[in-house]
Amino acid sequence: MSVDVLRPDLLIAGGRDDPCLQLLEVRVTELGLTAITIYHDTKAKVAASLDFRHNSLMLGERPLFPRAAFVRMNVFNREVEKEGALPRAPGWFAFMLGAVLLQPGIGVFNRNMASFAGIKMADLRAAHKAGLATPATLVSNDAAEIRRFANDSARFVAKPVNGGGYCKPLAGIDFEVLAPGGSLPIPAFVQEKLDYPEYRVYRLGDRFMAFVVLSAELDYRVDPTARMEVCPNDHGPLAEVLPRLRVMSDELGLNFCAFDLKTRTATGEVCFLEVNSGPMFAAHDRTSRGELGRVLIAELLALSSPS
């Protein structure tokens, strides 16, 4: 008996409430392509397997051979979903990404990502090595050392060492409360305060797409009135910066990522802040009127090879 093989243009895997995945589904349809989604939340009833003997991903009893795949960790659960003592999302992410990476013909971003990519301290060093300007930086949990480094606290900011939080003015941090014994519970980035314009630059396969951001807030993500627009790649300082972003992302094995950069007012230099290997992009796609999503899909499919 013959088995019906599934051969969609794109496999989309992650959480059904992820706006980036919802957007990709829309863009795939607009482009006249086909997609299969594997959502792994509590609403989904998914039966998937990877047989190492045949190196084939199975959806139920049907082999699944997509041209390309886009896999994201499901971080949009309102509650942490657990099976026993284990969280559901990391397990499904590891399975789906592993199944895709085991099949060299499937187009997937960041296939050769360096193991340390995403460690923000290592990324900052990689940026410096690539010739990018970087802000004066200390990473520490020692309150006394932080005060010595940032003696004028109004000129510095603080942010989490592993990301996941907002950038805050250092002057607004009460060390007497947070570090009563002289040490913060977790080391943090303490950096020179930079100014707008801020730039978000996406690498999408072999192409780059830049956006410029202006805001009255230190961290524009908390500002509903922040202004964002597509920025030509040869705009002002970006013409010099983009080749260095390519060098850095090549070094890290990233062909899908987003760089955040901000301006040093005294010199006009654009300084590297961080790179994200799994960035959100729905808002930027809307700003670009769908161009970001279309380029993402085209570049992803270009990475596939005939099976």
C-alpha cells in the first residue's frame, strides 16, 4: 500500500498564538504557496515522530518532507504548560528543530549557528572583532564596582545579562534595596547610555532589511507612540555598518537574526547593542507592508535543496 507523502513548501512549527507564525501563514497564502503547521500547545493533538533508521519526519503515518521550515519556541503561553514536571514548549522546540536539522535538504535558517551565539557577552565581543562600535560596558553584580565604573549614573543604563527585560536608567536603581549586602542577585549589563535614532537591522538569508526607530522613551518597546519606518540600507551610517554586520553574522553562523544599534550622540557613531537569533518580526513586517515576510519566505525557500 502506497503512503501519501506530505510535501508542503513550508513547515511552520511553534505556538498558535505567536503573531510571527500567524503572519507567516498569511504571507505563504498570499504568495500562492503551501504550508503545514505543527502547533504544540494544549489545544493541539499532534502525533509526530523521527525515525533515525530512515531519517524521516512522520506526521502520524505520513512522511513529511517540506521544502523549508520555520521553527520557533512557543513563548506565548499564558500559563506554563507542563507534562509532569517538564515544560512542554522547550521539549517540542528541541524535537522540531532537531528533526529539521537532521535533514540537510530542508531549508532552515541558522543551520550552522555557533554554540555561543545568543550569549550576549560573547556577541558583544564578536561585534568588536567585526569592527563595530560598542558602548562602554561593565557586566557585574558588585554594587561598588558598578558605582566606580558609572560614577555619573545619569550617563549609564542597566539591562539583564541574558536579555528578556527592558533597558532602564542606572540612576533609577536603588542598590540599597536590590543589593543590601553589596551584591546584586544576578550580574547585569551596565552600559554607556546611547541615543536615538535606533536601528533594527534584519538579516534574512543573504539580504538585509533596516528600520529606523525614534522614541521619547529609553526603551522604545514601552512607548506606544514610538515611530518606526523602513530605512534604506545605504542610509547615512548604515552604509558603513552593514558590511560589518554581515561579517559578524557570518562568524556566528547566523543567516536569520536581528541587530539592534543605537547612536552615540557625541560622535554620531552607530553602536552595536545586541543580536537576536530568534527575533520577533510581526510589527516590522506590518511597517514594511509585508515585504519583510515575503523576503523571509523567499530566502528560506532558497536554502532548500532537492530531496
